[in-house]
Amino acid sequence: MSTPSSRQHHPTRVSRRALLAASAWSVPAIALTTSSPAFAASGLTLALDRSSYSGTGCSTISGATVSATDSGAPVGGVAVTALLADGYTFVGGSTSATGTTTSSGVFGLPDINVPRDGGLSSITASASGAQSATASLAGSSGLFRYTEGGSIVTAKGVPQGARPIAHSLFLASDGRLIDGSTGGTLSSNVDTVGQMIYASGTWRMPIKKSDGSFVYLENGTEIATTGVLGGAPLGYSIFTSDSPTDGATGKILTQNVRQSGEVISNSIGVVFPVHNSDGATKWVTLQKATNGGSNFTPVAGRIFFTTFSSLIDGKADTTLANGVKSYGSAYSDGSHYRLPIEKTDGSFTYLEDDSEKATVGVPSGSTPASSSCFLTGDNRLVEGASGAVLATDVDKLGTWAFNGSTARIPYSLSGSSC
């Protein structure tokens, strides 16, 4: 299984501030510019080497240099001091760097640390008897991260106020859905989104726009829906209402639905559970709807929660887990799925392809997040299958998702530093 390993589900859908059910953003990149003379000035003059630099909060600007010239000719042996402010520092933490120009008249600056929240500032280079150089600094936020393969990556182009959704996707307050791995905007004027689901070589995500229209993403490309007249984005290209519809084909998948669970993509196909207005339950694929009992709460795939605190398989009517207090968001990769569980006795487990498994390293007081991951009381994201800590200082958390090659989960930081 392409495991990764966040939205909390409770039998009564109790929410948690740090967990988001599913659910992008560019900001100015770091720009470092300077006003260089249009002619060769007479006398010792300093200049920065580029018109702009790019970076993100908690990253570094590398390769900046200061040159010293006199009437256009390089001057070596000049003692240069460069100063930073407003949270920007050189590697090592100092706001100043000193050095001497080489025989070619160049002093290479140490890497510049960008503060987590970015912001506007300036850098100034000076030398005795020289015309100084000043440049502007503008950094984008480094508040947003995602994990991939055990590594933490700072998201690109995600502005303050954005929400982590799934994989490396974030939803900005201005309605842009942004891929934090590239900083690119995948969709604009977004109101709500559903689950990002991978199936049959394609990932999709359903979207409702702020103007009331509906689209879905397919491998990052926005596509207009067919036959979707209302409702809310559920997962893949499915929109839920009393008649859930596949927006890619316009097919009504079932009717008289009161509540829908999450979408799972596994060996069965793309499947989700529903609770009908007459009390009956069904599990639904893109091809058909199959009866699955009555008066159960739909969870994900073919999984339902019973009044006896059990999770059951709606097809086989078999019990998957007993003594369930709450559960998180399901993760699937087109072949397998996982679902994190909190038990009434305070222990933690997770389902993996209908088999309940014990967790490792999940402390008391944690909350089921996504896949086999849990969010601890001290804001750590723990992989319950291995006990590994995947992230710390987590504030808001999206859900694990797979795009055919990588599994990722996005989040924002609660701390004040990198």
C-alpha cells in the first residue's frame, strides 16, 4: 500500500480545530532588487548582483553577492558590511555579515534565512568611502508544510489565512486552490472542495465554485461537470445531494440520500456509503448501489458505524472493529485503504483493508487524523503503523491523498519559528 498517513470523524461527527475534513494561494516570492547606476560612476561604488531573488519563509536565499567598482573597474580588498532586519538573518543567526572583496571585486554573501512569515524588509551593503547599495526583500509565508516519504517540505506560494486540504493542496481565503509543491494555482473562485481520490490511473477532486457552478480537477486540470444540478463536492468527481451524481459522466448514482460517507478507492473500485431518507443504507460505486442494512451511519467505502459502537462491512455484514469511540479520515491509493480509530477504552487502532491493526507510539489523548495517523495533544502527527513522528507544531491538518506517484498530507504550523 502506498502509505503515507487527517480529518477527525466521530460517531456524531465531533470536529477538532486542528483537523480539516478535506479541504491554495500564491503570495509574493522573495524579491531582492537594487537600483544600479545606468552609467559607470566615478568613485568607489557597491552593487548587489541581481535584480530579484525568490524564496519562501523558512527557506534561504543563496548566491547573493556584492561587487565593488571604481569607474566600472573591479576593486579588490574592500571591507564590506551587509545588514538585514525584520526577522531576516544570515546563516548562523546574525543580522550582519562582513567580508572583503576578491581581486575580481566580489564579496559573496552568506545564505540569507527568510523568516517563517516572510514579509517586507531590506538589505544594505556599505563600505568606507563607498557609495552603498540597498535592496528590498519580500518573503512569502513559510507557515505551510506537507510531509512526503517521511520528509517535511515547506509549501510554496501559500499566503496567510490559507487552509490545508489534501496532498500538497491548500485553499486560500481568496478562493484559490494552490499546489504547495509548485506554488501554482489549480483553480480559482473556489467555495468548497471534496476528497482528492486516485483511481484507475487518475486523481480527481470535486469543486464547488463561489458562483454556484461545479467543476472537478483531473490530474491538476480543471474540467466542467456534466449533470450536476446542486449539492456538495464529495470525492473523486462525485457530488452528493439527495441524488449523488458523477460529474464526469452525469450519471445519478443513487437516490433519496440523507447522508453520505467518504469515498474510498480500492480493489472494489470507487465506492462510498449512504444513509437513505427511509433509514436504509447502501454502498455505492460508479456502476451500482447495493443495499447494506438499515439505520447505520455511513463512514467510508462500505464501512458503517452502528449504534453498538462497532464498525461493520456493509456488504458482508461483518464486524471490523468493536468499542469504537471516534474515527478519522480514510486514505486510499486505488488498491488499499486505511482508517484511524480511537477506542472507548482509550486505545488506538486502524483498519487496513478490513483488518484491524494495533498502533505503535500513539499516546493517550490523541485524535484519529487520516490513514493510520493520529494528532497528539502536544500537536505532533504520529504514524500509528510505525510510531514515527511525521510533523510537530501542527495547527491545522488536511488529509492524506495519493496522486499516482506520491502520498502527502498538508498542514500549517502552530509555532512562531521555523
